Amino acid sequence: MKPLPISVTILVKNAEYTLKECLESLQGFDDIILLDNGSTDRTLEIAKAFSNVQIHQSEFIGFGALKNLAISYAKHSWILSIDSDEVLESHTFEIIESMQDSMQEHCIYALPRKNLYNGEWIKACGWYPDYVWRLFHKGFTAFNDNIVHESVIIPQNAQKVHLQSGIKHYAYHNIAHLLDKLQRYSSLWAEQNIHKKSSPLKALIHGFWTFFRNYFFNKGILYGYKGFVISVCNGLGSFFKYMKLYELQQDTPPPQLCSLIVTTYNAKEALKIVLDSIKHLVYLPTEVLIADDGSTEDTKALIESYQTHFPCPLRHIWHADKGFRLSAIRNRAINAARGEYIIILDGDMIVNPHFVKDHLRYAKRGVFLQGSRVILDEKTTQEILTNKAENAFENAFRYGGFKAKRSALLSQMVFATSR
């Protein structure tokens, strides 16, 4: 039998109980990429016994990123993605073999998955029907970058095909196995969804509704104690996802590195007030960069005086005064920034204490955030600039009416409707 010209990708970590059966079901393929995530059991020993398996290793960088890394090692264009606790059914192999000559690049194939709990196929609790997109051309699509609950990206012009035979999935061996996965996946989900809104009430509602839906609406009640255990654990998983997210948001700032860039030009009095307001932020940025469009020595002296006691790194990015070159110095500061998220601020803008916290709360790849501002009149501006107190900037928040007030609920609504 000639091996199929399809590369199979598998992520593994301590999969000794299921890997042998998984690899035996894939012997009709000549290229199996096994990406190990630090196994300490017999996983690699088992894998080395199969001649069609090439082993690579990586630390955990998120499931989506790991699966795309595995794809990068594939020698064929067509990819079959399988988990180490899944087994390709023999009839599925026959179907793929029969259609290999007619497979088109823009087609993505979904395989039905039989989810087993302690050896029993559970057709309830939201586990059935369970189609998963696993067969695709790597030149057409790939996995998203989700840390957990990753999935194949479905382009708009994709032709979606559902196969009639699929894979057997050893989802959970017992309650302990179920709870172990629940703990790990709920923690990863909370880390991935740091910008979602959460509360104890939301966690309770999600948890109860998940149990009720799985046990009654999705017929878990028909599977005896197994259906009950699965429904309860699914409910607990939903509850703990939101509670872990809530605790993460309460106890720690959003995890990404953030650089705050402040532009200036010969306006040291205004810059001083702005720096004072930054010092009082609830969440400090990773660093502050002053993008200076050619100010004189007095601005440099001011920045140096703040560097000695500033609560985060304060860097001065300067070029010579050769006319108005704000874009150039701003771009230079961006290039010098160490943060993965950039916030740019003019040198005469006083920031609300929640300014950076709110930015990071709504930060999302592919989304540009822009805040509002209140413009003070000349008299008020002079009063603040001439006030020598370190907290003089706080007087600015007394002006502007409702527009000047921070409204977490309103900003959440605006963000939700503008995406």
C-alpha cells in the first residue's frame, strides 16, 4: 500500500496511554509530525518505535501556536491534525484515500468525533454531534493563535465538507482526569480572555446554565452517573473560567508589555504636569518614552530630574530641531519601545488614573483604540501650569462635565458596538 501524501500533526505531552493506538491508526501516512511539549513518561519511547514519525519539541506557547509550529515541519501540503488521545477510524482512512486525487486546495474537511468517557461513547452533554475541522491545505489556511480552544481558520471562500466517518476520542478516563483538564483549561481560558468582563454573579449564572443545558436539554440525564458527572464538571468548568478571570483581573494587571509614548517640543511646564499624572496611574506602563522633537536643554534637565524617582523606566528619545518632524520622532520612539502594546500621548494631555488600565482592558490584536479628551480653556490651563503642587493635575478632572468622567460601563458599550 502506497502511503498517503498527507502530513499528520500531533501535539503530545505524557500521552503514553493513548499514543500507541493513535499512531497505529496512522500507519497509512508517511509523514507524522509529533511535537512534544515536555513529556516525562513513555510517550517519546513509544513514538520512536514508528518509522513514519518525526519528533520535534517545544515549550508550551499556546495550543494554536503549537499546532501551527507542527505544520511548519510538514513535508506535504495537505495536513491532517490529530490529538494524541484520538484514533483515526479505519473507514475514515479509506474515505481519505479514495478522495485524495479530487481534494481541492480551498476545501476544508470536518471529521465527526466520538467522545468517550471511561470507554462509553457519550451522545449527550453537548458532545454529540461533534464535527471538528482537521483536514486542510496548509497553503490555504491554518490554526488561529488561541492559547486554548484553538480552531482552524475558515476563510470566506472555503468549501466546507463533512465526512461521514471520523475519529474516536478518549476524552476522559474518569472523574480525576476530567477535573485535571477542567483546572488546566479554565486557567488557560482566563489568561486568554483577560479583557472579557467577569464577576462572581456572571460566573454563577454561566456555571448553572451550562449544567442545566447539558444535563436536561442535551440529554445528559439519559447516561446515568456519567451524564451527571460530565454535566456537573462542564458547569464547574464554566464557573471556574469566569471566577479565575475575575480573580486575574482583580489581582494582576493585564499581562502584555505596554509602552507609553509622550510627544513634546519645548513645553516643559506641560510635560511636568503630564509626568505627574502618569506617576499616579493605577496600572503603570512597562516604560514611558518621551518623543522629543528637538527641545532645548531645559526639557532634558526636567526629564533627568524625573528619571531618578519615576515609578517605571523613563526614557528620552530626542533628535535635533530641524523643523516640525513630529512623525519622525514618534516613529523613532515606537521603534525603540520594548512593549508589545503602544499608547501615544501628546505632551499636554493629563491622563486619568485608569488611562493605561482601560487601554489594556480593551487591547486586542487588529483593533485601534482612541480615547476622548476634554479641552481646557486658557485660564484653567494657566492655573494648572502655574500650580507647583505635585497633584496639581487633579484639578483638571473637575472640568468638562459628563464627558470628563470615567464611565467603565459606557466605554464597554462603545467598544462592543464599534468592533
